[in-house]
Amino acid sequence: MSFTAEVKDELSRIVGDDDERVAELAALVRTSGTLAMSSHQSYRLSLATETGAVARAAILLFHQCFNLRTELTVRRSVLHRTRNYLITVPEQPVMAESLVLMNVLNDDLGLARDVDPRLVATRATAVAYLRGAFMAGGSVADPRADAHLELVATSLPLSDGLAELLRRVGFPVRVSRRRGEFVLYLKSAAEISGLLRLLGATSSSDLIERARVVKSLRNETNRRVNAEFANQKKTTDAAGAQVEMIRAIERARGLESLPAALRDFCELRLEHPELSLRELGEAAQPPLSKSAVGHRLRRLEEIADQLGVAGDSRDPG
């Protein structure tokens, strides 16, 4: 089961009050429903989903909210090896009134475009509407992948209505158009986790939070390892340049011509080419301070300059 299916399964088990159930069903129908209407105002509604939990929730809501009779057809895709659930609500006496209450039709029995404010008057009903919209047209990436959550709307008014509801509950979303549909999306793991928790998918939200902590720790570890590797490379490169400089001075005039302090330093560096300057100072007998080591290195660089064999021997350590 995909992570999106797990989230929808968790959301489908939430039971709200009467107003919340109507708001949730309205969003399900507006997001993934199709209405067929004859000339004499006979209506037939269908709703398709690939998630069994969503199909069960929709059928239950049709019965609980409006006592509507439903028909279920289950089809299997041989190509994608998935099931598709088609819920049909045939014409029946309370159909027109139910469609108005679900905001599929407006009060004049024309097709509704905007989200009816009466459906989402409270924060609880707004959340329920968003929950239904996600169950019908939402998707969310696996917590181990890059964070991404989408809500798909088939019309601009519905997209605007969903975006306004999300802003109202504290989640400003971005909107783009893709293949004739409007896609509302979040790309912050913290925001996605927060939205799922608000909608009621607390277990799924917890999974995202745990994955976010693991990713943060892994990224911090990688940053430290990379920084350590970069520093080590700089130290190694600088030590190699110092060895080359000492060898050049040795060829030009011999190390025995240097003052005892410089000669001892050169011999220590040649013996320990892998050490940083700090470690080199600690290995000296007696130990040398960082400033003392730096002073000896500058003296050697001056001599190398005079002999015309200077190179870059700076050491970050």
C-alpha cells in the first residue's frame, strides 16, 4: 500500500458530527464526482476512486447524511494491477435536495462553482471539507522521499476555495496548472506533517516527523564529515607543500646551513608529513606553541623566497 493510500485509509476512519460529515462528503463529490442531468431534472451522480477506504467512507456518508441509495462497481486494471471503485447514486426522490445541500447544485438548481460558505462556516467543517478533498484528489510523497503534498481541483473556483480554506487554517499553498487541472501543493515536511495532523491523520504525521528527524541528523552528519574531509585535504595539501619547500631548500643550500631551531622543525616535518601544524608542534621536544610553529614556517618561507623556490605552504590546522 502506498503512503498516500495509508493516509487516506486513516482519514476515512474519522467520524465527525452531522455538519462535518456533510462538508466532507461535499468535498468528495465536488473533487472527484460526475453529475449527469436529464432535461426533466433527473440527476445521476457517480464518484470514482482507486482507494477502497475512500469508497467505503463515501458510501457510508451518502447513507448517513442523506439516506441515498448507492451502487458499487469494482473494476480491476490489468495494466496497473489496481482496483477502481465506481460509486453510482441513481435518481431518487431526495436527490435534488441532497445535491443542493452538498453544494453540487446551487439554490436555483444550477451547477455550483464556488465553495458554499455555509458548508464551511466553522473551523471544524472547514477541516472536514479539506479532509474530503484530500481523500478524493490528494496525494503525499513517501516520508523517505522529498516532501510533497498535492490537492487536485478540476476548476479554478474550487481551487480558489480550497486555497482559501487552507490559508484560513494556517497553510498557505502554492497553485499551479497541470493538464487542465489546478494543483495546490506544499513542499515543506513540517507543513505537510502539520496539515495531516490537522486533518486527523496523526499516525501518518508522526511518520513524517520521524523521517524528518532522521533526515536532519543524516544531513548534519554529512555536513560534518564533508567539512572534516575538506579540512583534512587542506592540511594534507599544505603539509605536502611544506615538505616540497623543505626539500627544495635542502637541495639549494642544505638543511645543515639552517639555524638549529629551523633545522629541527624541518626534520620533524619530514618525519611526520601527515600532521597538521598544531599536531606538529605537540610532537616537538619540547612542544611548540602554535605561534612558535608559525614563526618557524614563515622563516622557512622567507628563505625559500630568497632562493626562488617558494610555494604555498599554508596550513589550516
